[in-house]
Amino acid sequence: MKTYAFTTLLASIFFLSGCNSEPSEQEIYNAMNKVVAQTNAVIKSMAGNAVTPDMLRTLITVKKHDCVRESDSSYKCNVTAVVDNEKRTAAVTLTRTDDGWQVVDR
């Protein structure tokens, strides 16, 4: 009986922690990389054949410092990102969707 209760408790903790956890550094990187890819697609569509490599951006790294929960499905995270050779620290708001974490403009 003790084993059953302990197993049930562990399973409950596992499932509940997965529901409300903040985005990982990799998930933030993936969400930000989607934005960079969308921006590059817009540049390519506007410039056509005149696109040069220096017009496009590449997300190199993302370092998560901390996150603050804003709602059940969104967090504001302080990150340092390196895009091309520029290193910037900023707050990024992310929301959980069916497709994973997405960067949100506010």
C-alpha cells in the first residue's frame, strides 16, 4: 500500500509540474529562432534576388537568466541573445501554444 501511495504521489508531482513549468533555455532559443526565420523570410520576399547575406540574421545563442510567470500560459523571461555578432540582454514574453512556446509582442 505504501508503494502504491508513493508511486501515485510521484506521478502526480510529475504531471502537475509539467503543466506550469517555465520555458527552458532551449525552448526560448527555438521560439526566438522562429521569429528570426520569419524576419528573414520577409526580407527575402521584399528584396527578392537582391538579398545579400549581411541582410539576413542568425540567432547564435540564448542564455536564460530568469522568468516570471505572467499568466497560466505565459512568462516574461530575461535573456541574453547573440544575433550575428551582437550580444543583447532583453526581456522576452513567451506564451505556450499547441506548437510550443511562441514569442509574443506586447
